[in-house]
Amino acid sequence: MTCSHQSWPHTHSGSACATTFLELDYFSKSPIIRLADTFIGHLQRGNADFKAKERRDEQHPKKRHNLANRHFRHSYLQSWRLFTAHSSRESSHSERREGNDVHQPWRPGADGAPRYASRGKALQAGLYPNPTIGYVGEQIGIAGTAGELQGAFVQQTIITAGKLRLSRAKYNQEAFEAEIRALEQQYRVLNGVRMRFYELLALQRMIDLHGRILANAEESLRTYKEMFNTGQANRADVLLAEVAVNDAKIALRTLENRYPALWQHLTALLGTPDLPEAPLKGQLEAEGPPLDWDSSLSRLLHESPELQAAQAHVVYDQITLQRERVEPIPNIQLQGAAGYNFETRNAVASGVQVGIKLPLWNRNQGTIQQVEADLARSQAEVTRVELSLRQRLADAFNRYQTALEASRIYRDSIIPQTTEAYEIQLDMYKKRRTAWPQVVGLQRRVLEVKQKYTGTLLEQREAEVAIRGLLLMDGLGVPPAPPSGGHLESTPDPR
């Protein structure tokens, strides 16, 4: 499970590990992950196109109702086809990698149920009502005849004021919001995979360091036993050395037991819980320029699916409000009847009726008031989400900057200085100018410093993943659903 080969600043490296590794590229740059990243990139470009078109159409409210945005939908479908068309082939290629058994990628929370449900609502809400046909008879049996009139009628409701178009646009917007939520869930999964990978990578390094600390404690115990035999140490020194050995054993066993649990976390996010344990190979030290606050904040506010979903729901409520405002405009009821008049013995059109429902008392005032309140709440929610993102980014950036500066100090100053002090003491011991326990103590100090350095590297990576991943974590949580429309969702025919 562990590998003796570690690259430390200003230290010598051991022999290379012969175990087959699951490389970092397998998790962060594998064909599957690359396709998922491409999918997200297409979605982001589609969202950018949608925002640009929305700004152009701000002076034309009617155009804002075409929320099944063609640019976004084209980009989304194109990227999804790319992902699904190649995922199985790339997964088969990954299965042939030595030591790996990778299956088709799992997409938690991306089953599309909310999106397909909203598309179904849009389809149903935009359908024209069915006509009604029936039998009509008048004066049946008069004068021993079949009746004055025997025939049929047809009745049709004419929907006015663009109600069907608005209803369909509303649920298309709900589907668009569900697509944003699906993108949000994909970010959570990918960020979770990267986070677990770096945790396992740091844990491997910590296990190796704790193994060295245990060896150092055992060396210290042997030294004190020899000194006790020669009268240079007392029984208390030996007992304390034994305690240090047992403490090191407990710490090492704790880390070794934690590895399988973290591995299960990783494989659960990958959707391959049966993937066998194997050491990981990758770079825990960050590469490239450090993150910048202004660019990170700008990217977060422009690309965050949480904020985009809140903005999309504002548009949903705007369409809903317009839909409810036209609800009182009466639909036209048409009815016509025709048949055979047995009294005059000829075919006749018995009558035509045209009617409307007068909105005298019920003008949908209550529902309009409710939707206006929903719209005000969703507009306030956009502000709340933006402020929350700023606050969470500030916390993440604080952790990132603190870990970044600490890791630099450890790498450039503390580790070289501690290592140099150890080498000086070791040289002095070889010249018989210092005692061996001091050399052993300094060796332990070097290992403890490297432990702290590894911890700061992990904190830096975790904060970096959170910032680059738009603060979306917890990939196995229940995906957020679009807010409910209240009693409006309970109508037999959605509107």
C-alpha cells in the first residue's frame, strides 16, 4: 500500500516503488474525465451565449419567453452527444490499463428526471384542448316521427391571449433550470473525485512519514536501553521511549486504517465501488501561478450554476406572472350543431353558439398576488446567493492563501534549515562531538516538519479544488430540485 519513494525538498530519494500505480491523470485527466470537462465547457459556452442573447433582448420582453434557448440547447445536446457517444469506448480503453478495472462512468444526479418531467409539463401545457362532439335531438316522437331534429354537435374552446405559448415557455424555463442543476451536480462529483484523490495522495505520504517516525522511535528506544545498560540513562528514560514507540504505532495504524475508508469514498464518487485498492501517483505540490482573488471572484459570479439557477428561476417567475395575468382574459367557446329535420324533411344547421366567461368577480387576483410575491422572493434569492458565494469564496481563499504561504515557508526555509541542522549534528556525531540521542531527536524533528508540510499542501489543494470548482462539493448529496410552484402544480392541466 505504501511506497518508499518520496521526493522531498533538499533530501535524498529512496528506491522507486515497483507497484503498479493509478496515476493522477487517471482521475483528473482520463478520457472519461476529459469528456466530462468538455461537456461542462460546452454548457458554460452555451450559458454565455444565453446571457448575451438575454442582454440583447432586454428591450423585447416577449423574446425573453423563448427560454428553451436554441443556442444553449444546441450546445448542451452537442456536448451530451459527445459525452455519451465516446464514454463507453473510452471506458473500454481504460479497462485495458494495467492494474485497473474501470467501467462506464457513473453520472450521479444526472439521470435527467427533473428535466424530462419539465419537458413533459411543457408539452402538456402547450397542447390545444380536445373538441367535444355529441348527439342532439329535439321534439323526439312528436306526431309519431323520430323527432323534429336528429343530429350532432361539435364544441371547441379557442384559447386566447397566448396562454398556451406562455404555459409552454414557463415549463421550458423550468427544464432549463433543471439542466443548470444537473451541471451543478456534475461539478460536485468531479470536485469530490479530485478532493478524495488529493486526500489519498497526502495520506500515502503521511503513512510513509509515520513509518519513518516509528523507525526513529524504535531507534531511540534501542539507544536509551543501551545507555541504561551503561548507566548513562535511567529507567524513566527507557519507559518514555517505549511510550513514544507505542504512540507512533497507534498513529501509523490509524492512518493505515483510514486509507480503505478514503478509497471507498473515491470509488463511490467514481461509481466503481469494486475497484481494488492501489497506491496513487501524482503531484501534491501545486503547479502553475497561484490563484488570484479578482479573477476567481469574477469567474465564480459569471459561471456559478447556483447563481445561474437562481437567475433562471427569476425568469421562470416572470413568465408565470405574465401567464397568470392573461388567465382572466376569457377563452371563446364555439358550438355548432347540424342534423335532419323530420318535420320539414331536409338537412339543417340547427344552431351556432359563441360564448365567453365574463371575468366579473374572479379575475385571478389572488394567484397574481401570490406569483408577484414569488417573483420578489426569487429576485431577493439572486442577491442572497451572490452574497453567499462571495462569503464562501472569501473563506476558501483565506484557507488557500494561508496554506500557500505556509507551504512556501516550509519548502524554502523550515525544511532546508531543519535538514541542514540534522546533517550538521550527524556530522558532529561522526566526529564524536555530540551524542547519538541528539541526532535521533533531530531526525524526528525533520520528519515532523515534513508532516506539517504535507498537511499544508493538502489544505492548499483542498482550497484550490473548492475555488476552481465553483465551491461545489458533496457529489453524493441529493441534487437540488427547482422550487415548487405551490398549488399551481396541482392542476390537472399545467398552466
